[in-house]
Amino acid sequence: MEIQVQNVHYQYSKDSREIFHSLTWASQFPEIIGILGVNGCGKSTFLRLLGGLIHPTSGKILTNGEVVTGISSVKKNLCFVPENAKLFLVGPTLRKEVYRLKIGEQESDRLLEDFGLLHLADKKLYALSEGQRRLVAIWLAFQLNRQIILLDEPTIGMDIQGKELFSKLLKDATAIGKTVIIASNDSRILPMVERISVIQNKGIFLDGSPKDVLYNLENTTKLIPNQVVRLISSMNDLGGKIPPYTNISQLNNYLQQIKRRNS
């Protein structure tokens, strides 16, 4: 299963600015991918294009060699959870949502208990907090038989327990061969991803492993600096601790020295 984006141009209307220009990108399965970029760069639009919710102005997107023509052409293989979880959930309760998956009542209850969601099972979804709704929507997406999961800003309003569950879902997804594509600038997701694609100037500006991309991120984009520090600090394979530099140039030089030492 593979996604290919081939020379895609996109603008909302003929009179609006172009969001993407000659965008080319491909996924490799399975992997966890973080899509980064400043607000308004097109992260959500990118996911909507992959999910068939909108169509390129020109160019094409393929899933497993077949052109994406709309939601119906990808729904067997792909699941998209938008930033507004209400658009994904049907309701009225999480238990009803799980029963609709036709897993069986006993198995459904076991799943909810295993993931620490049983206490939310019978609450009305509209009564949950924004973070709780988003968490249960994401959890439900991972229970579907889909090879590709698209998540738009999944961690907004998510507490520590939610982050732990989210991390577990990602680890489980990798183990069973799913690809997860996450559009977010939340630094908490960076240690969870295996690849980062940075959108800038209407295309993919940086793309590769987190370590390689983040060495160049601060000097070449307008993204928040502490994202790099948090991710690098979480990488045990770098060895040593990041000193408390306040100068970005000094920090980058230090990281380059570690990269040369480990290469």
C-alpha cells in the first residue's frame, strides 16, 4: 500500500492563491509520518487531498497505484480524522460507536477496558471535553480495518493520559503494518514519528528522518525552535545531553558534531 502525490497543484478557486505548486511526495509503508509547517501552509489541505475530500487543480494522487477520485475510491483503505472530531463521530455514546464496528459486545467492552476508556463508554459524546472527543475519535479510527490513517491536529486539548494512549496506538499501528500521517506542529508528537515532511513555499521543503530534518529545521523555516530541542533530547541514540544553549547557531553546531561522531 502506497500513496503517491504526482505534480499536484491546488487552489481553492481561480481567484485564490495557489496552496500547492508542483507538489510531489510519496509514502513508504508502514511508517509514522509527521507533517509540519507554519499555520496556513496547507497541512490540513494536504491531508484532505490524500483522503479524497478535495481534488487537485492539476496533477494526481494515487493510492496503491489507483488514482484517488474521491472519498469512495479510498474508503476501504484509508480513514481520516479531522481536527473537529464531531465530524467523525456519529454518537450518541462511545459504546454505540464501538458496537457499530460489529466487534461484539464482550470484545468491545474488553477493548474499552484495555485502553482505559470504559469510564467514557456511556457518556454522551457532546458532553465530553474537546480533548476527550478527539481522543475517542482517534481510538475508533485505529480500530477500523484501514491501512492508512490521516490525523489532523490530533493532540489539541489532549492531556497526559491521552498522550500516553495516543503513543500506544501509534506503536501498535506500526506493529501491524499501518501507516499514520499526522498534520501537527505539536512538539509532543515528534518523538513518536519516524519521518517528517515539512511544507513550505507551496511544496515539500524538507523530508526525511526526524534527526536529519531537524538539524536543518530552525535555520530554514519559521517553525518554533523548542520543537527541535524536545525531539533531540528524546533521542537516546545521539548520546549525551543537550547543553542549555540559548544561541541557535551554537545548538546546531553541537548537533552537527554529534551527527558526525555517530555517522
